[in-house]
Amino acid sequence: MKRVALLFLVVSCGMGGLGQKLKPKKRSNGEEINFRTKTKDICTMSISGDEEMKARIECKGQGKSYWCEYTGMPLLCLPYRNNPKMYWNQIAAELRKLPHACESTQMLKATMCQKAPVDAFMKQVAAGMEPEDVVNRDKSSQKTSASARGAGKSSVKKAGKPAMLPRIKPTQHGQGSENETEAMKLAREHCWESLHEFCSYIIGFFSG
């Protein structure tokens, strides 16, 4: 009877140890992995979640700053349960091969989970640029618009300026008109009213 009880105790301990080995090793939330892309962008991958994991990637480099998020259920991959640290290191290794950590791929696969179900892969769910890049882009657009408005006003001013008319020199005909006016004055002063036109003609003839 004692032997049976001892054998039962040994088997129970063995099963307890086996259960501990099969329990997945969880990677703590908020843990980060730093890496560089193929184009030397400096990136940080932050990991969080329990059954459904989220990986947020933030990168800076070459005058740009961008981010993206991936979600998936790597627990469906049996090798991940035994060594989650290796899983995320393999994900980071795949990202290092890419020129752009967020635009180059919509799905991340660890080598150790190539045969796992599709839901075990990390899929991209969001991406974008940092706010400062958006502000800089808006400022550039505003400068361009202001330059365009200034050019438009300059064109309006040029178009609205009145054209200068050439000066017309007085002609001999103008001088003749002045002579005729002077002759009419003299005719009014020295001739009868009925002879004004005749006197004006005579005076103008001799004056011209």
C-alpha cells in the first residue's frame, strides 16, 4: 500500500513539472526592442497585450518620423509559447531587412511560426506620421500659397495700370486755328457785324 502511495506521489510530481514546461512564457508588457531598418531609420518596437498582442513601431530618420501598429495572436503558434523572446527577436530581424518599417509590409511573420495559422501573424492595423512632420508640411503649403497669392496680386497691378498715350505735337492746322481766332477778334473790333466773316477772312489771309 505504501508503494502504491509513493508511486502516485512520483507520478503527480512529474505531471506538475510537465505542466510547468507547457505553460507559455509571457513577455512582459511595455518591453521594447530597438533596431535599425535597411535605410538606417532608428526604430523602437513596443510590445503589449496578453492573448492578442500589439506591437507599436516608431521610427525616425532621413528627415521623417513615422509609426505603425500590428496586432495578432502569436499564442496560436506553439513555438512562441515556449520562447516568446525568440519570436519577437525574429520579428525585429525581419524589420531590419526592410527599407521602411511601416510601408514595406502589411504582415510580420517570425521564422519559427511560418507554419502557424494566419491569425498567429502580426497584421498592420494603423500607420501614420508624427504630428511635427504634419505641421512642417502644413507650413510649407502655407508658404507656397502665400507666394502664389503675392504673384497673383502683382499680376493684377500690372494688368490694371493704364497705358500711357503718346503725346500729339501741335500741327500747322492748330496754329492756323489760332490765327483764325485772332483774325475774328480783330474783325469784331474794326468791322461792322454783317462783315465780320469777310473781314476775318481778309485779316487771316494777310496774317497767315
